Amino acid sequence: MYSIIDIETTGNGIKGNKITEISIFNFDGREIVDEFTSLVNPECEIPYFITGLTGIDDTMVRDAPKWKEIAHLVLEMTQDTIFVAHSVNFDYNVIKNEFSNIGITYSRKKLCTVRLSRKLIPGFNSYSLGKLCSALNIPLTDRHRARGDAHATVLLFKKLIAIEGAASVFKTFLNARSQEGTLPPDLPKEAFEKLPNAAGVYYFKDQKGSIIYVGKAIDIKKRVLGHFYNKSNKEVRLCKATHDIDYELSGSELVALLMESEAIKKHYPQFNSSQKRISKEVAVFSYEDRNGILHLAYNNLKHVSNPIATFSTIADCRSFLEEICQGHELCPKFCHLQENAESCSHYSIRNCRGICRGKEAIVTYNDRVKSAIKAEKEKNKNIIIPEKGRTPNERAFVLLAEGQYKGYGFIEKTEPIQGLDDLENFLERKRENVDTKRIINWYLRKFPHRSIPLSHPTTP
């Protein structure tokens, strides 16, 4: 037995979405054996754009039953049946959430008529309910009302179930291991199956082949599957718009992060929010006060002419100052880790030699500040970061020269490398930006011993 269902909602994603109308047809594979249709009081206002789409307004649902008043009927009608809908994950998850809100766990096997149609009647440009009904001469009345759409889905389902070979397709789709019920409605299973369990970047594409989301992962296939299980509003909209997924291998997380950053800035995908915003970089600089004491401080990069180091957040900047202060026995007060204090009393940095209390000569303290600045500017100036390659016979590298990110590359392990000139042949040159600096600084702080210093800079 199948319960073929359609709902109308307030349109607020999954968790905030409330049902305004529901229609259920119980279908035994040959004919309709039961029906239930009802408006539902969502106990909240219906947005104007939803009323414009469905015709359902606050007045129509004011005296309609609330979900808790019809929940038992929905439970009874769908008991021991297979939940069927066009783009089933949307209807199923909204109904499941409505049950959850009243303390009931709802679980049913499910089938999606979009995915079934793609498999059993391939070749259409669109598998929307309206386009399919038009192409297959299925009558569709009261579009965007629950009963009209549900009844049209019944007629579509009846055609699908009669197609030769449909029984084995249905059996495969209902297999819990098939993941057919989890995949986005317009994503061919083959597009998901080709994804590797390896590090790299992946690209969600829409119907036109445009990239709408870029992500990175240590395990691409596992991470992509995570998008399908995520029921946040953004993820639901992303999955609904996804028609294909492509990928590039990176070999390692670091290279994947750099590839992802570049791809986001190149394609400006609709569903990526991070790294599209213009970041305000923070810079560390030095200055001498009226007493001749050298300070280390930070400000917005645009106000700093000769930065010692730059960061994407104030938190990262302060962490850097704490490290340099601790490592060179500098004063937290004169590193601007403490403000409006006569002398330093930092909770963790306690090795100040007393410059803030007049117990250390200014020239001696300033020499240590200058030494710290020099060491920082020389650190990571010319380095290579070795990484895992995309295959067992390959290695990857990330190159920094003159303190700037120059790009990454891949080399066969058998390839002899004598110096920077050899690396140039394999280097994929990239532009440095605030995000690549943030990524590399994070990596070097997390793994300070993985980089290899180079004696000579590469050619710019």
C-alpha cells in the first residue's frame, strides 16, 4: 500500500515550516482506496508570497483543525504504507517535524516520484510535476493546492508502476542501502556514486551546469552525503537546486582548502557565504612612544604602512602577539595585550623583565623587540610545505616565497628535485589573498614542523 501525499506550507524552510493543507491518497497499486484532505491551521501568519502561490490565506485556515487535531488520522492512514511524494524529502521531513513538535516519532519507508521518473522515463529536460504532467498528458487541476497536486502525483505514480521493469526499480529504491531516498530529487545516482572517498573539492551544479556551491573535504563522498542529511533551510534549498556534482582531488586538506578558496572567488557560487565577504585584515605594527619604548600594536591593515604580520581576525592577531610576547620575554602592556594598566599583570604571560616598572633599560628591551620583529619577518619567508599527493606515487607541495603564497603543485615521487628551478616546472601559480594567508597561517601554527625552509626565493 502506498500513501501518496502533498502538502502546502508557510514556506519557512523545514524546521520553521508549518503545514497549511495536506492531502493523502492511499493507493494499492491499481486504484485509490482511501483519501483524506484538509486545510490545517498553522498557528502562525501565512506570508503574502505563499498566499499568492497557493491562494491559502489566514482567513481560510482560521477555523481549520490544528496539526495535533489531525495527527492521529495521518498516522493511521500512513501506517504500514510507503510514503510517496514528488520531491519526497521535502514533504516527508516537514511532516516528520510536525510530529516531532507534538512528541511523536514518525518513520516510514519512502519513494520519490521525481527520482522514479528520472529512472523509468529518462530524457526530459525537467521533472517538475507541472512539466511531467504536461508531457505525459496527465490532468493537473488546482496547481499548488494539496489535493490537486497529490491527485496528479497518483496518476503519475500509476503510469510509473505500469512501466516494464518498474518492480525491480521500486525494490532497489526501497532498499535502505540504495540511498535513493536520501539523494536530491534531480541528482542522478550515478553522479553521487562516482564521488571518491578521498581529499579534494567538490562542486554542486544546477540544471544549467553552473556551480552553485563549492566545498572541501578529506573524504568527498562522505562529506557530500552529509549535505543530504542536513535539514537546515540552506541545505534543503541547495539540494533541491542540485542536478550534478563534480570534484577535483587534492591529496591533502591544506591543498583542498586552497583550491576551495580559489574556486569560491572564481565562481562566486550562490550558496557559499564564507570567503565571499570582504574581510577586514588586521595588521601588527611597531611604534616608539614619547619615552623611547618600542610597542607592538595592531590596527586595520589599511591604516598600517609597514605591517609585521597580517591576520583575518583580531583573535588570531592577539594570539600571535601572545606568542611573540612569551617567546621574546616582552611586556604584555607594551604589546597592547593589556590596556590602561600601570604595569603588566597578564593571566598567562609572566616573564616580562620589568620594562613597565622601570626595572629594565629601554635600550635592552627595544633590542629584544627589534629581534622579535626581524625573526618574524624572516620566518616562513621562503618555505615549501610538503603534502600527500593525489595518488600513492605522487607528492604535493605548497610554496611561499618572499613571505607570499605562490601556489601549489604535484610531483611524481620518482621525479628528481634539486632546487627551486625544478619546482617551478610543477608549480600552479596562484594569487595570494586574505583567505589564502589565513589558511596558510593556520596550517603553519597547527603544524610548525612540517615546512621546509628554502635558501633561495623563487622567481616572482
